[in-house]
Amino acid sequence: MDPIDIVSALAEETRLEALRLLWDGQEHCVCELMKKLGATQSRMSRHMAMLKIVGLVIDRRDAQWVRYRRNPHLDPRIIAVVEAVLALPSRDRRAAA
């Protein structure tokens, strides 16, 4: 895992918010992520592909659905970086403050 690729993946708002949802350890289908993040299917799939390429998430095909979850084999140092970024207020929470 390249740290620059991981930080770049976390720098995009939709990917970061998707990862925030996936960080609960549960599986989430693309349709659920689309609904919660207000993204189209193609946009959500592109962002999820990037998170998969850098190794932060894994996927599983379930009939016509693709379900994503946090990669359970992440290095603890990567987990620490991701959790530090996720601890920062999201754009929505900054605007509300």
C-alpha cells in the first residue's frame, strides 16, 4: 500500500464519506452508498473502485449487487491514518458549526 495513494484516495469528499460509512465493519451495497451520499451509480462505482485499488475496501458480488466493506487485513498504521482523517469534521459538520 502506497501512503500517497491512500492519502489521495482520502482527499476526495465522496470517497471519504463512503469510507466513513464502511468503517463500521459491515457490508454496504452500492445502492445504499448512492442513496446516503447522493451519488449516481457510475460515480459511486468509480469511487469505490479507487478505494478498492488502494486496498482500503474489499468487495463481494451478491447476484446483481456489489457489496463493499472495510478491508479486514489493513496494517494498523494505515488504520490509524484513516481513523485520524475520519475523526476530522466532515464538510457538512464544519458548515453547521
